[in-house]
Amino acid sequence: MAPRRFKSCLSENLLTILTILGVVGGTVLGFILRNVREDGWSAREIMYIQFTGDLYLRMLKALILPLIVSSIVSAIGSLDLSLSGKIGARSIYYYSTTTVCAVILGIVLVLVIRPGEIGTPSEITEGNNTATRYVLTEDTMLDLIRNLFPPNLIQACTGQYRTVLIPPEGFVPDPNATMPDDIGSWEISSKYGDGTNTLGLVIFGIVMGITLAKMGDLGKPLLDFFNALSEAMMIITNWVVWLSPIGVMFLVASKLLEIKDLSAILGQMGVYFMVVLLGLFLHGFGTLSIIYYVCTRELPFKAIAQMGQVLVTAFGTASSSATLPITLQCLDRMGLDPRITRFVVPIGATINMDGTALYEAVAAIFISQVRGLKLSIVNVIAISVTATAASIGAAGIPQAGLVTMVMVLDTVGLPSKDVILIIAVDWLLDRFRTTINVMCDALGACIIEKMSKGELAAADQLEENVELTHLRKAEA
């Protein structure tokens, strides 16, 4: 009996076990390759090692666009409009609550432990390739709103709108300064940067789903198309997901080879690293667990254990967007209603970045402590608000938080070049905060599904009664 139960458990969790072994194998391979050559590996050689992992990431990313649009349209179109509104409201309440809690937790930890005042102050390394983007915080927020309403859906699949401020002739950047005093008078232009405008496509999917639900039988053929597309994407995801162990192994190994100095995790940066890690751990297994218990009267640890494949993939890819197909597949296996998961998870993967919000709040205050800048309560509140907004605007791609970090630093008057103070350990922290982002999305789907079960059952019963009435009329 015991061997049979062991085999059953092994077969059910085989992919998760293999993916964990992929992470461990990638770590071991990375350290072995680092020690093989004392002079390090060239960028081209690292590219060769990363090639297999890149192919895996490209496959996952190819699924994101059709999966997000089809999932949201099919989920909302299959629900009653009043029920869609309730589920949407619950999603917003949940995501808002978790993000605010993450920011507050991060700020409390960094103000209490004060990692920037421990040890020898960090020195800024030369030769960084972080280009300063001269733009006001207001421009970043307005761009976020503009991207909600893309003028061209085809363009939204390949680019995001960005405001560009053109400096006056003869302008010379000062590496030790923050934004120039006269930046508000610079000429305003714009461009479409690389990257899918996921926010705009999510809004389009929501509007399309509401429209099809309102059309009733007339919109059913189009709704059936999106249902079929969503299922097709999940089948393809099932094929791709078995490549996870190999892809994750080479991604982790190549990232370890890219790091020039692993000793940066020691000393002052080590304290900062541990503060962020402590905050992520407390938020993931403390705050989220409390919210889960309050909403469902159940402990979340069984659900978290079933998400092992999702969490390992999030850690290996460092991309919540790339992990989205696997998250949906995992929640389907857990027996959650697809109408909930297809609606809640894509939105969460787009706008809910708890780990990023916590990290940006901690990083901004840490840098201010290193620089000896005393923060007032107004500065702290400004950081919390900006970190929350920046996390919403952060793309679900590796190290996207570094881009929005500049906006948070500008809030307290710190130069954007100070971002490089935390780059040394950001590659690893990025994997942990992505894991928390994804776990928050998945637990949110579990919470909202349990809270909506009665309404879903009533909607199903009503639909059955309507179909039965139509059938009787047809027989008559």
C-alpha cells in the first residue's frame, strides 16, 4: 500500500520535483563553470549556455498574448454581468490590500533594521550601463493611464507608449544630480518602446467580455471562439511546461556566470538583501496567509504546496508574465473554476506586484540611509505611494523593477545613478520577489473562487433552468 501511495505521489508531483532539480542543477552547474575559469566567461560563451533557457522563455512568452486576451474574454463572457462586477470588485480589493500591506511591511522593516547604516558605506561602481531616463513622475503616471486605452490594438501587442522629454541644445547630464530643475519646460515628445502593452489588452479583453455577455445568443459564436482559443493555449502550455526543468537549469546557470562579484551579497549589501528577503517571506507566508484565512477560514499551506511547480518556475524565469500559463494550468489541476482563474490571474499578473512594491520601498529608503539623507514622514508617505504606483506600472519581466526604481528615487531627491548601489544583488532578489508576486496572484484566485462559490452555483442553476425551458419549448 505504501509503495503504491508513494508512486502515486511521485507521478503527481514529478514535474515539480524535476523543476526543483533543474534549479539545483543550474546552481551547481553555474558554480562549477565559475570555478573552471578564474578569468571568467565571455558574454558570447554565456549566451551559448543561456541559449536553451532563452528558447524556453520565448515559448512561454509566445503564449502570453493569446492566453491573456482569450482567458479574460471567455471568463467574463461566460458570467452574468452582475457577477462579473462582484468578482472584479473583489479582485481590486484583494490586490489593493496586499500591495499596501507589502509596502507598509517593507518600510517598517527598513526603518527598524536600518541596513544602510550598518557596515562600510557602499561605493558606486564605475562602468555601469544604466542610462538615466529624464522624465517626470507625473509623465510616468500619465503614460500608465494612456496605455490603458491603446489607439491601435495591433501596436499594443508590440509596444508601450512612453513620454520622451527632449533636453535643450547644449544640455550636459550631471551624473551627481537628480532631475534638472528646468525639466518641466523641456519639449515633450513620445515613442513606443519594446514590450507588450498588457494593461491595454487586459482592458480590451474586459470590455469585449462584457459586450459578449450582454449580446447573449448573438455573441455566442464569438464567445465560443475565445473559449476554444483559451483551451488550445492551455494544451500548448501543457506541452511547453515539460521543458521547464531544462530551461530553468540553463537560465539559472547562465545568470550565475554573469555575476562578476558574488561577494557583494556579504557586508552592507548582505544586510539589505536579508531585509528584502525577510520582508518577502513575512508577506508571502504571513500577511497573505492571514488574508487567506480571514477570507476562507482555511490555512493556505495546502494550496501553496500544490503550487510548487508555479513557484519554482517563477523563481527560475524571474518573470510573472512568463509564468502566467503555468499558473493557470496549475489552478485548473487544483479544481478551481476556470471562469474565476481566467479572469483574476491575468489581471493580477499585470497589475499586482507585491514583491516589487515592497522591494522598491525598501531600496529607496536603504539608498537614502547610505547617502545619509534624513527622511521626514512626508518623504516616507511619498515613497509608499510612488512605490505602489511604480509596482503597477512595472512590466512582468526580469528586473523591470529597476526601471521604475528611478521614479521612486526621484520622489526623495536622490540621483537616478544610485540604482547601481543595489544592482549587485538585484538579480537574485528579482527571483524571490517574482515568486511572491505569482504566489499572491494564485492565492487571490483561490480566495475569490471560494468567496464566489455560492454565486457561481446560483448562476449555473439559473443557466440550467433557462436551457431546460428552451428545451421544453422546442419539444412542444
